[in-house]
Amino acid sequence: MMEPKSAYRLAPISRWIYKPAWGKFASYDVPLNGAVSGEMEITVTTRTETCVGGARVKGGDVRPFTLTPGGPPVIPKSTFDGLLRGTLEIATFGRLGEFVEKRWPGMRDISGNPGKTVRELYSDRFVHRERVRPDLPDGSTRKRFTSKVCAGWLRRCGKLERYEIVECQLGRVGIRDLGQHFQASGDDQKSLAKGGNGTGDRYVLLGYNQAKPFDDQMTIRIDDVDAVDHPHARGTELYHERRHAILGTGQGILGTVVLTGKPEVANGNPFGRRRKKQEFVFSNPCRGELSAPAKIGNVRDVEPDVFDAFEYLNSGADGNDAHPGWTFWKLALKCGEAIPVFYLFEDDRVAAMGFASMFKVAFGENTHHLLARSHPDHLEMAGPDRVPDFPTTLLGEAAALGKDDAAGRTGGRAGRILFSAARGPEGLKLKCRKYVLSNPNEGYYPFYVRQDEDSDRNRQIMATFAARQSDTRLFVKEPELGGTKIWPAGDGTLRRETENEQFRGTEENGAKSTIHFVPPGTTFIGRVVFHNVLPQELGALVWALTATPKSNPAILRIGAAKSYGHGEVTVSLGEPVMSHGTPLTLDGARAAFGKHMEDAVAAAYPSKTWARTPQVQALLKSRRPNLDLSIMSVKEYADSRHSQKRMGPFVDMGGELGVRHQARASQFRPRFLDSVTTKADRPEVRTSFEIPPPKGTKVRVVKGRWYDKLNDFVGVVESEEPKPNGNIDIRFKEFPQAHAVKWRNLAPG
């Protein structure tokens, strides 16, 4: 089978953060010993059609950036700033937390793929499978599936950004029965089951009027019916915990109608075989009974990470369209009202939730959790006490608002490299092309999570995001990000659209953007000013823009539609013109940078060399032409995912620096919190952990909803190992009266 393909590659995340000795003292104003100042000319020549344009608008035009209306195209300074910083973050082992978006990749796989990891990660969490032997003449066995999904009402706790779920009973009701109960017309009943209708539109088909209270319109009388075996496809039996029958009148219990998803249509028949035929009723309590304490049973707290993942996957923050359930219910949740959700209750906690009975599940960790495992300093926030890495020392950083110290320092610093815009020629004839512009899908786990070398044998690829400690047979306990995305040079030709891009770009959905490209061979000329920089810092600038493994010019990628082969450019620099300091040539500056980095690596890792680190090797390899940068079709993507194929490492990892770091704080879930004691000098909480947190781990102690005051208290773990009795003492900066406090949970800080 064909190996997975992609137009991008990944430079490995560094497990070591380099912080130059002069970083705390580097300044635009205070001269550094041995520093130089001056400027260089910078020339950019396009190798393929290139467009460095303004904001990307779905279905709109993307035109080259200009300084004046109708003026010549230019490459703005922000493009050079991003190119330089992105390269140096990799080559000098810088912090990446500020440049890695916090994302919650997730999955929803109901394709019937028999792969073990898909079942372990997804379907086995939703259903329990068993073999049954019904009273059939042939004595054959059948499979029965019992749902593990719970139902409840999600609501915010007071005015704080904390959430809880009020447990309720889940029942099913036929879509046809709903239509008849609400006296919907024949056409509306068909539309109710028809594809393309969102949650709000389907409620309207039942007669819902937004001007009136929802509960007054969607609360019905239902009658409990014993659980029954419901015949399902392919000789199985689907077992429902409850199934409710609607009663137009009577003394049944109250239930709230909950509509989900966008039903699909089979062969034009909205009620066709193997398609959605049922919706849901939430009862005991229904939504209108939540104001009555006597009606409320179990209340389950929702951890911050669980809610963040739920919001990310449903609100459209992941780049997909917002879930219709989120679109309909988000305002109610924001206003403090309860909304219906389905959830998984695992290990005595709400583990995940969504708007359908088989919802999209976030993996156990987000990208920041995985990044911190490479090195926790990647996520160290800007501030006056942070020691800057090499790129920040040279290029500066914004001030950290609210982080100023006693002396009024905020940690902000000015950069000492300043690019001008590079100006192109007048009167260029632009090439117009239409493309579907989209970000690569992080849902393909083998690309975005670092794989163990033996993962093909252990079949752990699909599970690496899960980090579930309960199953060491399958799950990688401490996954890391696969790397930093880089766009290698191609062979100078443009690739064709896949069938999926062609489908998404049809005129009906308007997904294509019209992009205007400058032709190959176009030259842009600008300049770069450097002020008070050390020779190795000037060399870093030269190396980042021109370094190549051979004598040929380095090929870099900028602008729009890089995945289609656009945006390949070469950069050349004029010799530095000095205004201050000892004259330097380009070769001399480049050599000074290389020597400095070799010395820095040798001081920390005597057996390693900077030039052989996988980060440097990945950057140099990406600048060679003729790599295969084709991408997978929809079928190839599905085949690779089901067969658990992965791209191998982009470069050899033998020269890697550092080791993988320990798990994140939220994995140190306590077995119990058994006492709160007070000493003469401090209060403390005593608990026992399944895995001891490393020394200095910050945790947040969360009080339950039933207390008088709802506050967070930030503490620091005082001991690296548990005491002989298995306890760990946590000291707090603030603490209320000990007798008034009980504690229930620890969450990551």
C-alpha cells in the first residue's frame, strides 16, 4: 500500500531550549561589546508563481500586497519577520509555545473499520459489545450493542467559567412520531428527516417559535416503556436502555425533545433503510424542571479541559463549520441556561461530551500538552523574569500585559533587525488561478504526533493522542508533537487539485478563492537594517535566509497556496555596509553563527554537534528541490488511516538533543483528598497521587459548587517523591479558614 503523502514536512520539536548568555542584557539602546550596525540589500526572486497577499477570504480574491492602490506588488516586512523567526526557532532551539496554536484534535469514526486502535479509541468507549444466542431455529448467535452514552443538562456554575452536568434519563422517539405529535404537515415531516437541515431549522419544522420560551413548546408528556431489543443492520441487535412512547395526553412524565445532527437521505427517501429514524427525549429532569431542586439527582462537575475541548470541536475553532447544535444552543449557554449534551462518564469523571449520541471525541491532550512534554519551557510565558531564547533576543517580543515586576519591567524588548518592504517591478501581468485554500488536517494522527520507531510493530500510531494511562498495551503514555511544520521546495511545477478539492470548489459552495500570482522570475528588492547585533546574530540572519546543503541557492516558501507548489523563492543578500563596528562579510558572519551554535551545543551535550541535529538537517533538506510534495486523495487518506500508515521521519534523529520530559500536571490525578490541616506557619492539603508530580509543578485546587465561596488557590508541590505514607503536601499562597473547606479535585494550572 502507498505510504502517506503531504505537501509539508515536520522539523522535530527540540527537547532542549537554548538561552544565550547575553539575552537578558541585549537592548536596542545599550551597546553590546563587539556589536555591529549597518544594512544589507535583500533580493527575492520567484521560482514559481507567488502571491504574498492580504487577508484570505473564502470565495474572495487574494491579491498581492501593495503599498499604494494600483502600485507594484511588494513583499511586506512581516513576511521576512515571520520567515526569519520561524527558521531561527528551529535552528537555535527556541521556545515554540507562542507560535503553536492550542488545538484539541478529535475523532469520530463510525465507518466500521475493524482496526483495533479505532475500536479502542472510539467505538468501544460508546458501546458495549456482546454475543447473544436468541431463540432462532438455526441456533446462530448475534451481536448486541449497548450504549454507554449518558445524557444531561450542561450549565454554568454561577458567574464563573465553570460548568457542570445535571444527569437525566435518555429516551428515543421516532422522527415520524414526533412529526405526528406536533401535527407537522407531510412535507414538514419529510423535511424533518431530510439532510441539510440544522438543529434550529428542524425545531422550526415542529412549530418552534423563537419569540416564545423553548421549554413551553418542546416539553411533552411521555410514557416509560421497558427496554427492548431493537433490530439493527447486518444481523445485529441494538439494545436501548430506554425507549419512550409519546402520549398526546395522560399522566406520563415530562420530557424535553432534543434534536441532533443533520440526517442523511438514502436514495432520496428521508425514511429510507439504514438512515437516522429517531431523535431523543431528555427526562427526569426535563429542562423545565431544573429550577426545582427536588427534581435534580446527580450533578457531575466538568473539568476545564473537557469543556475547552468540547467548545473547540463544536464551535468551529478547529477550522470546520460549527456544529449545528452549538449554533443553536451557544447563546443559551452563555446566558446561564442549561443545554442538552451527551457525555461519556469514565473513571468517575465526565471524560467527553458532544451534541450527538456518537459525537466527535477530543483526544486526551491538546497540542500544548504535547509540546510541554518535549520541554516545559516551550510554554513559559513572557515576562520580566523570563530568560529569552535566541530568536527573542535578536527579534524582540511584545510586553507581557499585567506581568510587570516591582521595578515596573514588563519583559518587552525591541528587535534589532528591521526589514523594509521588498518592492517588485511596475506593470506586472498577474496570473489568476482558483483554489480551495484550507489548512492541513491535524486529525491525521501519524503526521502530527511523534511516533516511536517500533510503533508499526506495536500498532500504537492511532492511539498516540489518547495518552490513557489505564491501558499500557495500546496507548503511548507520553506523546509529543510530531514537529514544526515546514514547506519544502518542490520541483518547480504546480500540482493538480485532488478530487476532494475539486468537489469542495464547485460553484455551488463557493469555497474557491481567486488568487492573483506574480510570474516566475519576478525580482523584489528591499533592505534589512541591523543595529547593535553581535557577529553571531548577524550570521543567524544570513544563515536563516541563505543556508543550503549545496552550492545552489536555498529555495524558500512564502505566500499563498504553498500546498499547490506556489511561493518558491530564492533570497540573496548584498555584502553588509557597516555604520558601526568591525567590518564583516557574509561568509564571516555565517561562520561566526555556526561556530557559536556548535560551541553552545558542545557545552550542553559534548557528544553532539549542531550541524548534525535533526532540526538543522530538516531545514537544510527542505531547501533542496525535487522532493515529492503530492498530497493524498480522499481514498488514499482513508486507506492510510485505516491501515495505520505513517510518514517516516523527515531526517535521521540520531543527533537529537535532550530527552522527553514528564507528563503534564493534570495526569497526576489524586486517588483521594483525605484531610486539610493547619500548621503554625501555613495551611496545607494532604493527598495521595498515582504518579508523583515533579518538583515545582503548579496545580489549581477547585472547590465544589456547594461551598459558600468559589475561588482558585494556586499551590506548588513541595516534594518530588511521596512521603512514606504515600502523601504529598501542597502549600498554598492563599487559604481560607481550614474548618470551612473541603476539597474534591486537582486540575492543571
